[in-house]
Amino acid sequence: MTDLHVHTRFSDGADAPEEIVRAAIARGMETVGFSDHSPLPFPCDWCMTGEGAEAYRAEVTALKEKYRGRIRILLGVEQDFFSVTPTDGYDYVIGSVHFLSAGGRLWPVDEDEATFCRIAREVFSGDFDAMAEAYFSLVAGVAEKTNADVIGHFDLISKFNEGEKLFSESSPRYRAAWQAAADRLLASGKPFEINTGAMHRGYRTAPYPSAEIRAYLRARGARFLLSSDSHSAQTLCCRFEDYAPETR
């Protein structure tokens, strides 16, 4: 009953931190960790601003004291690969990749399916494998780049690919791309999320990473932790009971 990937109104969540704390207590949770999106060096409507990050830190720190003895509260941050904001002072860092770098600019990976397909078509000439190679080349370095304690949604690029409707995840190039990233991150020793966020938002029927990737990681000694990537109090610990055995 610990959930460390939780977003609030300070970034793209629906609820205030205290609403989430109260919901966590009502669920009997032992620990709730807040991990709002780090500021980015360009406009982004789903990330904290610099001033917002200061207010976020102050509010969560105050809640730690207010609810001491009732629930453990941690102050984390989801640090994007392209964020340049220091992570000093946070209890932990989730390192994630939300953008691709191509043609001299950044392209969002998980905005919506239409945008994803347009990027594949216009930037990668419809070659989804090339798009995946660009994505996983960044994921490979996310632990080092973000100083992450946890690797966030490893295969986010598959968000809109339920049933492999857009591309084959069995493609040799796709597999080679994620395996190269996995091998580099395994060497870091950082744990990987089993992230149920796309499930409760209706994009997927299984968590990140895919079952094949989790099996690959597990066979090589990876550690896992459960994460809801929750954007509201109602989805804390979503489907954790289904995947808890994989974290033991």
C-alpha cells in the first residue's frame, strides 16, 4: 500500500495534495509519494513552473508534518529527460522520457494518438521502428541524465499501441531498441516501475513495461515497484493487487 507516482494540481493532476492524502489514509495506505512533473525549459501546460515547484515543495512539506503518525508522505518529482531544473531537496526522483528529439526540435510521445501518428508520418516517414529507436536511445540514458531513483514508464512509446494497432512490438528493430536501453539501465541498478497509469485512463489493458519487457528485466535481476501514475485521488494504487507478486 505504497504509491510513489502521484500527480496533483501543481502539474496535470485533478486534485490538491491534501485531498490525495486524505484518500490515501481512507484506503489504509502506508505511504503516498507525490511526483509532479518537473519544470521544462520551454512552455508546457502539464508541468510545474519554477514558482509552482516552490509552492509544491512547501505544501507537501507542510502536509508531512500535519499528517505525521497517520501516513508517511514523501516529496518526489517526475524529472523529464529534458528538464534542467535541479532535483536537490526531493526525497526521490522518477526519471522519464516524454519527448523525442528529431529535426532540431522536440516531439511529444504521449500527447494523443493523432499527434503520435502525425509525428511518425512527418518526422520518421511512417517508420515506427525508427521512432522507437529514437525514443529508446533517450530512455537508455534517463537514469544518468535525471539522477533518477526510479525508471518511469519504460515503454511509454507503446501508449497508443493496444493490440499492436499501430506497429509490431515483435519487430526485430523494436526489440533491439528496447533491449539496448534495458541493458544500460539494468547496469544502473535502479528499479523499474510497473506503471498502471495507462490502464485506468483507458489506453491499455496492461501496465508499462509490457509483459515481454518485464520478463526480460526480471531474468536479469531487475527490481520493480508498483506505480499508479495517478492523476486523481480515486486511482491511487490502481490494480496493484494484480501485479504485486512481480515486486517480490
